[in-house]
Amino acid sequence: MKSTPHSGPSSTEEPAAPPETEAERRRRRARFLRELAEARELRARVQPRRTKERRMREALRMRTFRI
């Protein structure tokens, strides 16, 4: 097993970046949510049967916990 001189937890970490602003965080979150929705739509087109089953299970779960 080879040992590298810089092996350790700090070698993979990036240098401390300035704290991100609230607007940057919101922008990043919005992009993530858009990509997530796009991935779900793609999955629904590619695997319609599985998606239908997931929708049915979700509906059943919602009915189960309704007050």
C-alpha cells in the first residue's frame, strides 16, 4: 500500500471560501429543485408503470394519515 505525503482529512477539503449570500443559496436551491423536478418528469416518461405505482402508494399513504 502506497502512502502519500498529503493523506489526511484536510488534503481533500477546499480552502475556506467566503460565506455564500442568501441570494446565492436561494439560486442554488432553485436550480436543484428544477433539476429534481426534471428528473422526476423524465422518470415518469421512461417508467410509467413504476410511476403509477408510486403515485398510488403515495395516495394511499395520504389517505391513511388524514385526520
